[in-house]
Amino acid sequence: MITKNKQKIKCIIIDLGDVIIDLDFSRFFKEVITPSPLNKPKTPIMLEFFRQSDTYHQGRITDKEFYQQACELLEVSALNQTEFYNAFNSIIADLNLEMVELIRKIKTLNDLKIICMSNINSSHWAYLKRKKWNIWELFDEFILSHEIHMTKPDPKVFELALKIAGCKPEEIIFIDDGFNNVRAARVLGINSIRFIGLDNLVEEIQKFDVKIG
């Protein structure tokens, strides 16, 4: 439960994956995870893969190094690097058009800054830009993990976000689907909403007197 803050909201910071962009792991699972001899049971090896991918999301290893790390971790080498990244990038499925429309309304009806802040690697980011989705003009700033070499929920990410936003914590709304990310932001006093669906998000945003039409 969020208590309505009397401070005027000056900035909204929004996550990408599973908020603005829908994710689908099916092809990646089929082409990369399933062939692994360690895929018994299925879930642990997939979780381990994404745990180990954090350095890539932080931009600390190259595309080639991440591919080699994946092959070593999964004990597979049947996929060449191009095939691996085709499957890896297929995780990015489609736009959440309702969420995009909500952001457009907020941007049109309110005088506030909108920042995109995402744990995203260079491959996924390049793939997103090639999609030519007409959404990037919605954002005033981008805070991308592979560029800042940090990932949420590191408190330093949120400290950087405060500097970029140029606002007090109580003047910001942070929207993310990750429980730990939301919790980390709240520790710094940032108004935070865990994204679990559009209806709930609209209800929570309205508590801050943000106009949504």
C-alpha cells in the first residue's frame, strides 16, 4: 500500500522489460537451454544462466565473451554466435501498447520528466533500436545498465537516477516489475510502484495527482 505523498511529482522513472516491453523466453529456452545436458531439471540451469549474465548487463564483457560464457556454463557449442544471439534477442517480444499509451497521456497532460531505467545488455538494446518502435521520444533520459556498468537493485543506480532526475526522492515515482528493485528504491525514499498490471498501476499513479486523462 502506498501512502499518497503531498509533494508534487516532477519525474517518473520507468523500467522496460515486462513493463513497456513484453518478454517471451520460449524460443531462447527451446534453442539454447533445452539442448544443454544440464537441463535436468529445467528451471535451475536457466536461473543460473541469467544470474551469470549480470556482468553482460553491466557492459563488463563483450558479446563474444558472453557467448563463450554461455556455451561453457550450459556445456553446449552447437549454436554459433549469430544463432545464439538470434535466440537471445527473441526474448524481446512486443510492445505493451496499453502501457505506451498511458505514458503518452502522462507526458501530454503533465509537466514532468520521464526517464527510462533498465537492466539491459548491449545486444538487447541494439535489437530494440533496430525495431524502430516509435516510443523513444517519450523519454527525456535513458539510464541503461550496460552504459553505467551497474544493475538494479544496486543503491548506486538509484543514487545516479536521483542526480539525473534533478529531483528529491519524494518528487519521483519509480515503476518496475522487480520486487527487489522496488524495495531498493523505497529505501532511498523514492515513491515506488511494483508493476503487476495496468489497472493497478493507474490506480496507484492517481494517488499522486498525476493526470492520466
